[in-house]
Amino acid sequence: MSNAAFWRGVVPAITTPFAADGTVDHAFLAQHARQLIDVGCTGIVPLGSLGEGATLSFDEKRAIIATLVEALGDRAPVIPGIAALSTAEAVRLAQEAQRLGARGLMALPPYVYSTDWREMGAHMRAILEATDLPVLLYNNPVAYKTDFVPERIAELAAAYPNLQAVKESSCDIRRFAAIKALLGDRLELMVGMDDAIVEGVCMGAVGWIAGVVNAFPAESVRVFEQARDGGAKAAMELYAWLLPLLRMDTVPKFVQLIKLMQQRVDMGNERVRAPRLVVEGEERAQALAVIDHAIATRPKL
């Protein structure tokens, strides 16, 4: 698979499964990753927001990368999220990921601290310079308080050939057109918001870093392919069924909700790592009503 090819298609931001004692369940992680690739996903992104990367130790991150590289072999690339409190730790993680066999990186701004372009740009440049792996820039100003506007992305793309793609999660679908206007086809565009996948593909995105795919992989792959091959009209029926689920990817408790989906379809459990707690009470009842309705009306593909 060429570097460019693995920015295309549906690439799950894989959840991190936890055993009853709170440790990472590596056996299930490997099984889940293979299951996602079996249905047509094109790569795996561990250690992202959905993967609860901020709650994982450095050694846990290393072990997760190693498990996924071994589980997938040459079938699909492992593209870990590179995020940390400090630039030095992000650089160390990027270099360790390459050593362990990762074939690309998803670079995030630092956790907690966000400020001006001079500092945030320096952080991203340090990651881009840390290895020769191809890099996906993750822009999510809602979650990380740093906004890599199209002009800044273009600045990085001009200086770093290994910057190959952008995961755009600003909630502004106009960003796709703005990046294209500045860069043409220099970067591959990927959708980072589940409930904008059809809109993003219509605006030129060629890939999707997906969340709900962890529980509904076949439907996620199909709706992406329908939008890619036939446009919005071709995807709309399946998209309408999926949207109530996809919208759960864009709320603060998205990790808990997607893991609850996984548990409901027997593709994982809902255990999360504190400070997250599983949803309870009326919040849980409302989520299950949506999930169970989707299961009851699940289309035959």
C-alpha cells in the first residue's frame, strides 16, 4: 500500500479496550482491529481522542502500537496519534512509533496548553522533523483549543514533504474548500467528524477517521463508499439511518457512547478510564433508545 493510499477510505480511530482490572485488553484490541480491516477499513489510528490517549501512559501507548502492528502485519497501516503534554514527549513517542513499525503518524497539538502560532507551529514542526514517516495533521480546535487555519496548514505543507494529509474537525465544512484553494491536491483531506462524512466527501475528502465504525463497521464503510462513488444522493438513505449514531461522536461523552454501542452489538465493552465514567440514569436511557432503535431498524447491506 502506498503512503497516499492509506489516507483514503475508512480509518477507524480505534477505541482502547480495558479489562475488568483496568488494564489494556491486548487480546481484544488485536481481534477488534482485524475485524475492522476484514470489513473494508483501510488502516487503524490508535491513541487518539476516542482511544483515550490522554489517559494512557507512555509504556501503554508503546504496547498498544506493538500489538496492532503485530496483529495487522502488512494488511493495513497502524497510524498512532501523537499527542502529549510536552513537545519532547511527543517527539519521543513519534520516534518510538516508527521503531515499533507504525507506518504513519497522526499529529495533534499538545494537551492542555494552547497559545499562538509561533509555539503551536514549533510543536508541529518538531513532530514532523522527528521521523521520516508520513504525517496526518489533526485539526480539532473544539477539543484542543488550537486552530490550524488553512493558511498555517499550507505553510507547514510547503516546508515538510512528509506532511501528507489533514484530518479536519473544525466543524466548519468550508475548511475543505479553503484548503483545496490554497494547496490543490498537495494534501489528502480526511473527515474527522462522523456526522459530516457525506458533506466532507462531497467537498473533496478522500478518507474518514471514523468513530462509530468501532460498533457499526460495515455500515460505515458502505456509506463512505456510496458518498465517494455516487455522491450525496446515493448515500442519503443509509446516512439518514446512521446519523443519530454519528451525532454521538461529536459530544463530550463520545467515548462512553461509542463504547456503549460496541457493547450493545457485542463488539467490545463500555469500560472507560477515569475521569470518564460510564453513562447512567436518564442519560443512559436516552442513548440506549437511539442505539437500540438503530439496531432494530438496521438495514440489510
